[in-house]
Amino acid sequence: MTNAALLPLSGRTAFVTGAGQGLGEAIARGLAEAGARVALADVELANAEAVAAQIDGLALRLDVRDEDAFCDAFGRAVAHFGAVDIMVNNAARTPATSLWDITPQEWDDVLAVNLRGSFFGCRIAGRHMRERGTGCIVNLGSMAGQQVSAATGAHYGASKAGLLALTRSFAQELAPHGVTVNALAPAAIQSPPLEAMEPVRQQALRAAIPLGRFGRPDEVAAAVVYLASPGAAFMTGATLDLNGGRFMR
């Protein structure tokens, strides 16, 4: 195999939010394994630093709800690496609160992290990439944004449905400038929120998946690497499903 096939992202730089644990950590590691230099942003700096030390990345503290802080962290990544070629908006809150028990504060916070934070990421990275005439943005959506999910709350589903619409808007706006914007919609991935569920709920979720198992974080990372690779250069405004056949269309 050629080096381009083994390391499709060699020479490129990625910025990943929520990269200190869970899917964000797996995505950061996957991008690094594909040859990318990685800026790992997380609200818990210590988590980002621990992962960054293992993949020779740049750790940054970032609360995605704060636009000024987002601009500062992204600017620091650009100053450190020279440019950012790949933006992954992964940071999210995943509560499973009942529809009847969601407080206004929890509703606002979930939408602020999951949707507003991704909007900031798309816009900040989009401006940078538009000026350079190249780039790729990947938004971490969810199957919950496409149909009702028993595993997550209504506010989470609403935020992810909004993110899919936001993806299409930025894809339309940035396409003439050589920038692609796509979403990845995973479901039932082995992760801290899923592992925190009662065994009975986990069994019910697994039983509803045609492939008969939960997805793995490294499979999510592989999908992000694909969307960021030259092989996906003609794809934009799309949502890539990763759900074991649970939602077919």
C-alpha cells in the first residue's frame, strides 16, 4: 500500500472539540494514526493534556459555549500548526432526562453545548478555511436527530436535528470556496453515557440493532477519518449513518 493510503491525512492539522475522553478521544487518536497533527480541545484541560501527550498533540482548554474562548483556542491552534485543515465538532452533553423532567436550565445548556457550540465551530473554522480555499468540517450528529431515541432526552435529539440542518447550511455556503461540511450520525456506540445505563436498557438497545452489537469508538473515528480524507472530497452536506442497521433509509 502507498503512504497516502496508510496515512491519508499526512501533513494536515485537525481541531477536535470534546477530545479529552469518549468519542472525542477516539476521534483524536484516529486522526493522529491517519497522519494528522491534532489540536485537542476540552473543557477539562487535564483530560486533553493526557491524550495529547500520547499522540504528540496540542491540548487546549475550551468551553464551546463561549465564542470568544472558541476563537482564542482556534487561533492558538493556527498559530501553533500554521493552519487548521479539519474541524471536528464533537463536544456534546448526552443526558437521558425524561421529557417531563427537563428543566429550562438543562434544556438551554444542552442546546448551548451541542448546537450553539457547533455553530461557533463551523463559523470560526469556516472563515479560516474559506480564506485558504480548502478544508473539511465534520459535525458529530446522532441517530437521535433523525428519529426518536429511547437512549437520550428530547433536548439532545432536538440539538442533533438542528445540527444536521446547520451542516447543510454551512455546506451550501462554503462549497464554492472548496470547503466540505458533513455530519456523522452514530447510534448506540460503546461510550460512557451508554455504559452508565442500566443493564436492562442496554440489552433492549442491543436487541434492536440488526448487527447484534454496539458500535465501537474506533469505528466512529474511522468514519471521521474517511470524511476528512481525499476519498470524500466530492461529498458535502451529507449525513453518514453509523448505526448497525438500526435506522435504514
